[in-house]
Amino acid sequence: MTVEKHIFGKPFYIDSVINFPPYGKTFTDEPKNFPVGKIDIQDDFKFTCKMNEDDMIFGLGEAMGGINKRGRIYKSWCNDDPHHTEEKESLYGAHNFLVVYSPSIQKAFGLYFDYPGMLEIDAGFTKIDELVVHSEKTDIAVYFIADDSASPDSVVKSIVSEFRKMIGQSYIAPFWAMGFMQSRWGYGSEQDLVRVYENHKKHNLPLDAIFLDIDYMDEFKDFTVNKENLPNFAAAVKKMNDKNIHVVPIIDAGIKADDTFDVDVEGVKNDFYCKKADGSLLAAAVWPNLSHFPDFLNSDARRWFGEKYKILLDAGVDGFWNDMNEPALFYSEDGIKEAANKLIELSNKVLSDDNTQDKISWQMSDTIWNVKNAMKDYASFYHTVDEKEAGNFAVSVKNGKATVCHKDVHNLYGFNMTKAASEYFDSIGKKSDILLFSRASFIGAHRYGGVWTGDNNSWWSHILLCLKMLPSLNMCGFLYTGCDLGGFGCNTNRELLLRFLALGVFTPLMRNHSALGTREQECYNFENTEDFAGILNLRYRLIPYLYDQYKKASENNTMYFRPLAFDYPTDKIALRIEDQLMLGEDLMIAPIYEANAKGRFVYLPEEMYCLRSSHNHGSEEGIIPQELLKAGTHFVECAPNEVVFFVKKTSRIPLVDAAENTKSLDLNKVTFVGAV
Ligand code: MIG
């Protein structure tokens, strides 16, 4: 195993790599020592590496593109963009780890760019045969990992595991968090909780958690509860807990700027917020309107914010989702004023000159559009960190504390919000009992919580997009993950929700979530709810097995989801499969992501059992029909109310009986499928 750390300049200290191996070598400031490609640190940082025609690139966590990342450009930048269309370059996470694999020589190497600001990864986009990684600053640490002693069949997995060891063990969610969870933007009252619970019960749909979105808060103020919607919050939570339903509220990053709000008053008094250059507090709008932004990079602010979760924990809550922590900024005070002036100027022009109308209307819409999450705003505020952490990122230093510009360390914000919560849970000995996941993330955050993949849409293509991100997220340590099943934005339909759920059966995070204003997409809102129950029942039957695989992946630093390429790198077809995944030690999944399909083509790299489940196929009797299929391509039929999955010929999978929630699963009553 070869592990090298190449330090250029004075990087910002990031605790993503926490276990540098004893056999690892450290180099400083010598681009020529880098074992592959070429590094240039003249004006900015640029790594360039030639690629053979068939070289493949894996990794980059939460990102658009394929399982093989080649052919696109990626901007590693935590971005609140709810439109995940094909051309997008940044999503909510920033995960700078990738592996280059050359199938012709069966060699691979891994690269991790430890850098807190924007990193651009041009994976054969500008020039088809070049991988170029670029950052503005030359203060950066780059890790190189290779394993020349690994067998060709395991070289990529070996590099990934080495990296995973270096970044520390992945967060393990509590067992109940493997249950099905129901969420919707709009849920915020006791009536919502009761309605969702009762409808699941009525339609025999298993359920473990109901989420509360921003409306449970009083005026969108973190750590408050709306008295009208939830007059007795603790009692409402208890009512749910008594039925084995967990209640999971949202926490947003920004805190309402309000001198009558005790949390904000504390934040101001203790100097816990991000500041502008003149020392005044950043005030930018999110849901509560003008808000202050906790300086999560400052350990005192982190401790303060983390302790606030106690308010909700005391009411019986044992799960949280952290949102808006890229951080999302609807507009800043300065930004909105500037845009308003610009609009007046443009409208005056438009009214006085006919010829320029077209361009001006574009400029007007750009002006409005660019107010949100503006780079100018990210460049306008600052964090306070320990001087020794700041490296060359310090803008100024005073009494052992350094000021750094947010834009330069942007990708660490959500990471440190998650860390704030998790460190508090850990301090009270409850880390393993509390569910925590986040929208924004950076490598390192995987030790503290999971991630969901943000605002997808009720689009068929977004089933596939999720599937493609899962293994890359696993490479970067994020195992507890999944997408908004059914799709967040737009209106879903019955078939699309069923197919989304059929993928969700296998993702550790299995949550139906949708946006305000979209069609109501709880399973019980569609015809023949027994079809939904059939799919959810399969999940519950598999939970003990899936949880075990998930825990093992965390403990052994392996991947829960893998591209077929990682397990069958010498199989030319398996190598390029973009719509099937290996799961844990025994399974392969091949979800359907097209409307009106009766089935799909599935490639089997080896002989496997094809298992099939639906409500009318035996879940009552505890039998799942199975058929041994030869290696090769098969058309496998799969109706929308069925889930088909594949088990290796030598594996057997334990199943328990379905139950209405994880607490009620009888873990001692096990049957087996596969090689029995
Ligand atoms: O600006 O809290 O991704 O899951 O429902 C939107 C409302 C804010 C974005 C999250 C989404 C959540 C929504 N939030």
C-alpha cells in the first residue's frame, strides 16, 4: 500500500483525514515529487494528468454525471440548487475524492484534495484525455493512494478502503432509522403527525418515523415550537413514541435576527456569528427572514449551537435533519438593495430605448436570479478560527485567533453544523441513539451523520441519478444516505412512487419526502395501497440483514453499494454498467427507472438467484419466489408492485417477518432465501 501526503504552501487545517497511516509518507512543496501527472503551483494550483482512452474515474460523492465520472466538469461547492438538471456542476455536498482506474493494465490510484474552497475537477471535459484539478489557492494538501500488491480484482476496493480508514469510521444510525419514514414540507402540527400515523396504520403500511418540516417552528426560529400547531409538543411526541413512531424535526442553519429571541440574543452577546469585514454581523434572509449565521468553524460557537438541540431532545425527539447549511442565502441586505437599484436602472432604460428590450429583460431576470446564493455574499463574511488552523487562509490574526473569508472555506460550513450537533449528542452519550443527517457535507462529516441528496424531482431520471450517486457517496464515507423517494419537487404518480420505493427498499435512509404545493404523495393517497405495503414489507423483512451489511461497511471501511466495476473489473460488460449496483456481500440490485416498463434488461456477471417479491407473491406465507439465472443478460419482468433483486449463488439471506415498525420485528424468527 502506498499512501502519500503532499503539502503545498500552508493549507487550512481540515479534520477530514484523521488516521494517517504509519507507512504513509509526507512531502512538502515539491510538485515534482508527485507520483502521477503534473502539479503546477505558480499562480494557482493545477494538477494535470493524462488519461488513456479507456481509463475510468470513480468518486466525487454527491455529484451529477455517471458512476464513471469521465467527460464532465465538476465544481466542488456546497450548493443549494433544487434543480438537478443534467448540466449542473455542483450539488449540496463537496467530496473531493476520486479513483482513476485503467482497465487495460488493471491499475488504479486514488486522489484526495483536502481543500475547503471551490475545487474544479475537469474529468476529460475540456480535453478528452486530461484530468485537471484546479483550485484558486496554492495552499492545499493532496493525498495519493495506490496498492500495487492488490490483486486486479480488488485494487479499486483496496484503495477505497484505505481512504476510508484514513477518514475514520462512518456514522452508524440507530436501528429504527432503517424503518420507513414519512415526510413532507408542510408537516408541522400535531394533527399532521396523527393523520400520517393513522393512515399508515389503516392501510397496513409500516412506519417508523414522521418528520417535521419548518412549520413546526415559531416563525421559523430554530429550537422553538409553534404553540398553535403544537400546543404541547412533548405530549404530541410522546403520543407518537408510544406507538413506536419517532419524530424528526428539521433544524436550519440560520437563526432569526431578532433581539426578542433568546437564542439570537445569546449568539450576538457571545460573538458566535459570522461577521462582515467591518465587524458587523452578516444578516441574510432565509426562512425566518433576516438571519444570523452561527460560525460553525469556531469551536465555542459549535458547542453552543449543539447544546441547543437539548431543547428538542428533552421533548422526546431522537432524530434531526440539518437543512440550509451550505449555507443557503436567499439574499443579503446588501445584495437585495443592489439588485433593487439595478432593476430600477434597467427598467428606466427599457422604457426609454426600444432596441435594447430583449437583452434588458434577460438582464433583469439574471439580476433577480443572482441574488440567491451569490458568490459576492459568500465573499463578504468571515469566520474566526484558531490561528494554527488557518494556514495561509488567514486574512488577519489577533490573540491567537485568525479571521478567514467564508468563500475560501465555504465547503466546511455544513460539515461543522453536523459536527456541532453530533459532538453534543456524543457528550451526553447518545450519539448512537440519535438519527442525524444533513443536506450540505464535506468528507469528515460522514463520521457525524448521514446525508440526503436534497431537492430532487418526481422525474424518472432521478431514480437513476440517485442510484449513480450511492456508490460515490459510499466511497467518501457517507453510508447512511438516500434520496427523497417519490421525488421532492413536481407531482409524482403512483407508478413513479412505487419504482422510487423499490430502490428505497435498499438505501439505508428510506424516506418519502415532497415539497409544499406538490401532489400529496404519502403511499395511502394512491389506489391499491396493498401494493405499497408489499414493497414496504419487503424492506422490513430485509432490515436486520441490511442493517448488518450497513454496520459491517462502517466497521470494516467497505462500501455498502458498489459499482459492478469494483467487483468484476475484468468483465468488460460489468465494468461499464451504470444502472445496477452490488450491495454488501451478497446482493445485486437493478431497479426500474422508466415509465410503463414491464421489466428491464439485467446483466448478471455470474450465476445468481433472481428473487421477486410483491404482496401477491408470498409475503403472507413468508416465501419469496426465486429462480437461478445464468450469467449474462436477461430480460427480467417486474411489475410496479414488485421488487426484484439478485443474490449470489453461494449466499443465503436471512429474512424476518414484516411488522408495522422496527420495534415489532421478531428478530428470532428467521427464514432464508438464496442458497438454502
Ligand atoms: O428552501 O424546509 O431540501 O427538504 O422540505 C427550502 C423546507 C427549504 C429544503 C430542503 C427540503 C425542505 C425545505 N427546505
